[in-house]
Amino acid sequence: MKDELKKTVEAKDEQGLIQCLDFNNLCKFDNSCYEYIEKALTETWHSQHEDLVNIIYIGNLSDDRFVEPILNIAIDKKRFRWYDDELEATLRKCVHALKTINSEISNKALEKLKDLNNENVKIALEMYS
């Protein structure tokens, strides 16, 4: 998966990224892919931020290098979540991904999200109470 993901991210190929993020590939992501997941999280040549964050959450990919990009996706709706509707599915998945990472850094990021007083953040966090 690493070579496919690397090629796709370096070529800025959204269709290739969509194929890489297919649910059937979920178990193929490991720490050798983290560099390219992180890079894709930070870039705006694609609209797959929700699926990238979901891969981290569902795949239990725990690495602090994802925290800042996930926080940026959560906070900067115009840049990263322009397709999110009122339920803000991507924002909620950001909360779940940060909970999955479960480190000192990710917990500080969660505190920043709590400070937004966003109802969708609150609802997502209630799942962990």
C-alpha cells in the first residue's frame, strides 16, 4: 500500500487517492504509510480529508504527526471541510481520530476543539464519557 499511496500523493492524483482509501484497503495501512497520509491530510488538491481522517480512526493509526493536520482540518472548514453539511461528519471524525491517537498532544488538540463550543464536537465527545 505504501508504494501506491506514495505515487498517488506525489502525483496529486485524487482518483488514485480515492482508490487507495477504499474500505477494502483498510487493513493495508501501517506505519510505512504514515508519511504520505500526513502529507495528504495537509494538502488541498483533493476532497478526501474525511476519508483520510476516517482511515486513522477506523484503522487505529496512532501517531502524533497526524494531530496538527487533523486539528487544522477540524478548525479550517473553508479550506478542508467545505463539503461538510450541518452534521459536520468530517469534524466528528476528527474528534474520533484524535481520541484514537490518545496522546498528550492529541488530548490538547481535543481541548482546543472543545473551546469552539461546537455542538457536533460535544456530541462526538459524549460517546467517550
